[in-house]
Amino acid sequence: MALLLAATLAAALPLAAHAAPAKITERSKQKQAAEAQRADLRQKLDSLKRDISQTETEKDDASDALADSEEAVSKATRSLRDLSAEQQQTEAKVAKLAKQHDDLSKTVAKQQTQLANLLRQQYVAGNEDRIKLLLSGDNPNRINRDLQYMGYVSQAQAKLLEALRANLAAVEANQTEAQNAKDDLDEIAQEQRDQKKLLEQEKAKRATLLTQLSSKLNSQRKEAGNIQRDDQRLSGLVDKLAQLIEAQKQAEAAAREKQRQQQLAQAKAKAEALAQAQAARERLAEQQRAAQARKPPATDTTVKPKPLNPDAIDDDQPPAVAVTPPAPTPAPVSPVARNELTPEPEVKDVSYGKPFESLRGQLRLPVRGDVMARFGSKRGDGPSWKGLFIRTPEGTEVKAVASGRVVFADWLRGFGNLIIVDHGNQYMTIYGNNQALLKRPGDAVKAGDVIANAGNSGGNEQSGLYFEIRHQGRAFDPLGWVTTR
């Protein structure tokens, strides 16, 4: 009996030399693919930054020495945040796979027990085969009954074996996927260690640079000319971003129109083809009717009804009614073609949520803190403030004030690690002097999403956030748009 069960289970899962699953994951490939998708946008933004830097008249800015270090701190912080989120997702996946493995293992064990019972019953019954039964010379009724019973047993055994094979294959696939997920976790853990080490190194490097450049930064920070150039630099960046956004919108609109015209042309071609087919069917039907009319009547030996005479109608007999063949039914017009001929309504981009102009008085400031500089107040001997400076501890989460799309996330002289969110209809919000930028250009954000960590990058004296709102490139007072609740 044990040998029979072992042989049957061997048939359910052919034994082969199982090599250890190769530790190859798709994670690196996916990251490379995502990076490649962002390459074009990054190239455009790098070109935009070069255009701005070519117009600079002052090159000896002390904050430039901090650029590489502050960018590195930002990237390492963002990578750690991304890795933490990825780690949580992967751990949840591992837990889900473990539960699936337990459920599959229980099912396999149950099926193996069922198969063992089935084989045991078959063994106890004598394990007779069909040929022996047919040649036994026993009662034909008994032979027929036993043959039917053996057929039922064989079918049940085949179904059970097939289900067992499928579940054993599922167990193997589950183990492979779980191992891949665990390999991902190991890879993520190693990247986290590397990024933490890099972050500490870059923070130490920046602290050293700040100590060395302290006096020069303080003097340059107070120069009216530098402040004015910072404002012009930011305004130039916003204008160029607006042009880039408008060009992108026009390109997308042109692509949508081209696609719509192609769909209309395809629908028109389908409709014309249907019309031509319908006309051909009608001509063929007409030819068949004409040929039938020209054909001599066949000799019919059956008794034909007498012609209907209205004056000699027998009240006891119903009148004969002439039956004409029905006209061919026109082919139905394809509903697909009809729908495609109808211009599709323009699809609204819901990624921006509500129109920004409708949010006046409903926005919340991106960080909690003390407003140290207000819109319109003087900056020493330089131009007035175009936004707010909110003092807050380094590392404080900076949140998007409304839904939109990140169009710039990079280091800019005078503003350090800067992130700009486009909200549509030429409204933009600007967040400067951040320690780290947690979103990339092209990322969609919602109101309340964390997009950065506050800091004092760009040579700023205090830790906090510089915040602006602009429409059509012109800055206006953010406090007129925020709620105090």
C-alpha cells in the first residue's frame, strides 16, 4: 500500500533535480525603467537651468560651494524615504505570500489524504482491472456494475491528481515569489545602509563648508544686488517653466487631435465599407428576384387554388391570401462605427483636483511655524519679499497646499533645494530652502502630501521654508489664500 501511494504521488509531481532558485529580481530593472522615463524631463530641466546660469553676472557666490553637498543630502534623504516605503510594501507582500503558502500546504495535505484513502479503498476492493472482470465469467450485471464503479473511481482519482498537481505547482511558484521578495528586502536593506552612510558623510561635509564660508555667506546674503538677482533668477525659472508647460500642453493637445482624426477616419472607412456591403447585398437580392421572375413556371400536379373572385366567395371557405416573400433585412450598422463617428468629449485632467482659483481662503500653510517675513515687507536695502519665510525646525515635513504636478525639484542659487508645483491655469506654488526634496519632476501630488523637509539650504541663515504663490509669473500674498482654522 505504501509503495502504491508513493508511486501515485510521484506521478502527481515528477521528481527532478531542483536547483536553488536564482536570486534574480525585477526590482533593479523596474528602477532603471522608471529612471529612463524621467530622463527626458530631467534633460529639459537641466537645459533650462543652464540657460538661466548663462545670464548670471555674479559667479563667485559662496552658496554655490554648498550645491553639490546639499543636493546629495536631498537625494540621500529622498532615497531613504522611498526605500522605507518600498520596504513596508515588500514586507506586506511577504506576509501575504506566507499566508498563501500555509493555505496551499493545508490544501495539499488534505488532497494527499483523500488520495491515500481512495487508493486504500481501491486496494481493499481487490484492485481488479477491467480485463480481469470481463474474462472472469461472472454475472454480467455484476461485471457491469463493477466496471461503472471502477470508472467513477478512475475519474475521481484523475481529478484529484490533477488538482494535486496544480496545487503543488502553486506551492512551488509561491516559494519562488516569496524568495524573490525576501531577496528584494535584502537588497533594500543594503541600499538603506549605503544611503544612511552617504547621508551622514554629506551632512558632515556640508557642516564643514558652512563653517568655512560662514562670514562670506553672511556678507553676500545682505547685499541688495544678490537679493535682486535671486528674485530675477526665480522669476526667470518660473517663466521658462510656464513656457515648457504650455508647449507640453500644446503637444499633448495635438497628439489627442491626431488620434481623434485617426479614429474618425477609421470609423468613416468602416461605415463606407458597411454601406458598400449593404449595397452589394441589395443588388444581389434584386438580381435574384429578377432571375426568379424570368424563370418559367414549373409544372405542378397538385391542385391549385382557384383565383379569388370577390363575387363568388363561399362563405364556408376562407379566402386565399397571396404571400409575398419578405424584403431582405438591411444589415445593422455597427454600433462601434457609430460611436467612433461621434467626436469623443474632451477628457478633463483630474490630477489637479479643484481649480486652484476656487481655493482662495481654503489653503493651509505648508508648514507650521513662525512667519518671520511677510509678502511685501522690505528685505534690508533690497527688494521686498515676494512670499513668506516660515521659521521651523530642520527636517519638518513640508506639505503641498493643493493638488497638482511637480514641475521642478532641484537646487537653485539663492533658494537651495527648491520644489515647484504646477496647479493648472498658470498657478504655481514654490517651496524653497529645503533640506530634502521628496518628490521628483512629473510626480502628481495631492493637498497634504509631504513633498519636502524644511531646512536652510542655499546659504540661508535660519532653518525654515520660503513659500510663494504665483499666477502667470506674478507673485501675490499667500496669506490672502490661507485659512486660520
